[in-house]
Amino acid sequence: MLDTIRRDIRSVFERDPAARTTLEVLLCYPGLHAVWGYRIAHWLWIHRLRLLGRWVSHVVRGLTGIEIHPGAQIGPGLFIDHGMGVVIGETTEIGADVTLYHGVTLGGVSLAKGKRHPTLGDRVVVGAGAKVLGPIEIGSDSRIGANAVVVKPVPPNSVVVGVPGQIVTRSKPHRPTDAPDLDHSRLPDTIGATVAALLERVAALEQRLDGHERHPTLHPPEQGVWRGEDFSI
């Protein structure tokens, strides 16, 4: 138990540059309080004291704004940053050294009993506001972009963006020994890249057919910026 507590504290220092002292982490990190509250509630749950386990998780939810069902299975080193609005369902399984940001939902999509929540592999990072729904597996070392909605399995070493989530396999796999992958600014724009490629292809075909280049109102992006004659936003 002491080793688990030390690892939980260490995970905060490893993944939050704002953490300064151990005392600050112990007193001011609701994500850490929620994880420890879950561990107490889970112990009660697996020892058949389920009503008491649910009551403990209910109290912790009121104190931290983080809802973790005591039936969930969570590995060591879980770090919930900020944490407000995080929901982790009953049959969720979470591997080691996973990172969740505020507003994340690991939810179910069925009223049937049994496995109905996701399974996250080791070192998965789930960005703010993302929803991972159903009994799907998120492979180890994957990153879920902010506000993505993931409803199908994700292979290891992938990045998921958009609604519904689009899966992009990493060209350079993230290794277990690498630093945690928290660079949320590096997210592929799969839809934008597809539209840009189509615009360039259409322009090339029109030039071949007509012998001259037309001037569309919408142009492929230049350095990530779309331009047009009239955008009404």
C-alpha cells in the first residue's frame, strides 16, 4: 500500500510541472484525493461491503468533483489533472501510469449487465473533455485528443482526434521509457488534410480539362490557415 501511495505522489511530480512540494500535492490535488478515495471504496467493494463502498465514492465525488465507481479496476500511477467532471464507470479497466484530464468520461453505452465500459492500456493519455464509450480497448501508449469521442477500439501507439474519433497510427512509436506524452498541441487534422488534398486535386483536374486555372472561393490552407473570398462564421 505504501508503495502505491508513493507512486501516486510521484506521478503528480512527473506529469504536472506546477507541482512544487509534497505537502502541496497532498493538500491541493483533488485528482490524488479522488484516486485514494477510490482505493478505499474499491477495497470495500471487493470485500462485499458494496453499499459502504458506494457511499465512500459518493462522498469523494462531492469533495473532488470526480466520480469513480468503486467497481472499476485501476492500476498504479493514475494521474487525474484538475479533474473536475471526470467520470469512470463500473466496469472500466485502467492500466498503469494513465493520465486523465478534466471532463473525461469513461462511460458505457448499454443497459445490459457485464462489461460495458472501456479498457485503457498502460500510459494512455486522455485529453480534456474526451469521451471513451463502450467496452472497447484503448491500446497502450495512445493519446486521445481533447473533446474526441471514441467508440471503437484503438490499437497501441495511436493518436485519436475528432467526433467520431479518427485513429492515426504513430509513425514514431512512443516507447514505455519515454517521458509521458502530454503534447496536446500535436494533433493531426485528418478532415482538413483530406479536404485540402481534394481541393488541390480538383484544381489540377480543372486545369487539365479547361487549359487554365480557375479561382475557387475556397483555397487549400497555407501554413495551417484557410482563406477564401467570403467566410461567414
